[in-house]
Amino acid sequence: MLTETEKRRYERQLIIPGWDESAQEMLSKSKVFIAGAGGLGSPVLYYLASAGVGTLAFCDNDRIDESNLNRQILHSEKSIGQLKVDSASASLRDLNSNITLMPIPDTISANSIDNIVGDVDIIIDCLDNVPTRHLLNRYSIKRNIPLIHAGVSEMHGQITFLKPHVTPCLACFFPETSIKMKIPIVGATAGIIGSIQALEAIKYITGLGTVLMNKMLIFSGLDMRFDCINLQKNMKCRVCG
């Protein structure tokens, strides 16, 4: 049962058709893992916290640099030099003190991923590291946990909802590479795509609406256009084929 405080706090959600107290309770009982507390992770964490997701586990081992501040809105000038998960925790506690935060200042690797991610309802990929994205993909399939993948560059973005054994996996359409480069990005682009990631997670948890399964939503901010393309399983995929 929702408390009177929760009813007041989430009133604008509770008056959405189909979004009753049971939907809000599903959010409060859910646990979401967010990989990355940067450009995409910032809006994802903000909107999941504000919606009332009960437990947010988020992993990032980086510290805040001045160049992060054009897009990583969880952080501020006074946060420079801090661990991103510590700065994120402070911002999220100010936003919603009634949820559980699990900051993880660690690096996801093949040896650590089981302990870091654990048993969650959904995984959200907010990384800019391709090999680690593929580690998450393999873990998602191994543990049968849905994965929301997104990526951004300049004024462009993409997002899809990957459900093990139902949709293609990340390896079906996204090659694994270890090339490292600085990704050019306008902060608002990460805000748009990260907000969609948060909405996809909320829809999945509450069962409202449809998610982007077997589809890739592609955003071009240069001409303000959204396109949606169909994705198909690669039957020879080395991960899920």
C-alpha cells in the first residue's frame, strides 16, 4: 500500500490512465542496474529516481572532470574531482530520499560483473565503452535480464530494448571493437536519449505501453527527426545464435 506521502508525491503519475497504485508499487519494489553515471546515466538516474523506482544500483569508476559538465547533469562544478557515483548519490538523495541507492565505484569486467550487477529487474547501458557493453549483453542473456541499449554522438542517438531469447542481442548488430576515442556530443542529445531509456524502463516495469523490442529508434537532432528501423536476429550470432 502506498503511504499518503507517496500518493502526494506521485500524484501526477497516479492520474495517468492505467497507472494505478499497483503500478506505482511495482516501481517501488523494482531494482534497476545502470551502467554509467555520465551523459546518459544522468537523465536515466534522475528520472528513475523521480518516478519512484525502489532501488537504483549504478556503477562508474570515473571521477568528474570539467569537460564532463556540458552533458553530465547529475554533477556540478563543486563535484569536480569526486567519484561520479558519490556526486550522483548526493544529487539523487536530494531529489528522492525514499529510495535505495547502491553506488558502485568499480570497473565492470568479466571477473566482476556477477558481483556488480547481481539479480536485477532490468539493465540499462549508459556506457561509451564498447567491450563493456558486450559484457553486459552476455550477462543479460546468461541471466535472462532485459537490457536497454543506447548510444549518442554529436547530435545523434539510438536506443533499443533487448530481451533475451525474444529480440536480437547487441552482438547481432553491433560489432565488438576496442577502439577508444573522444566522442563529440551536445549535452541535450544525451538528455533526450537518456530520458527515453528511463521511460522504456518505467514502461517495462509497470507493464504500460509497448517497448522498443525488435526495433531501433534513431534520432537526428540536426534535422529533428526520429526514425525507427526493424532489427532481426543474426542466426549465426556468436552470443545468442
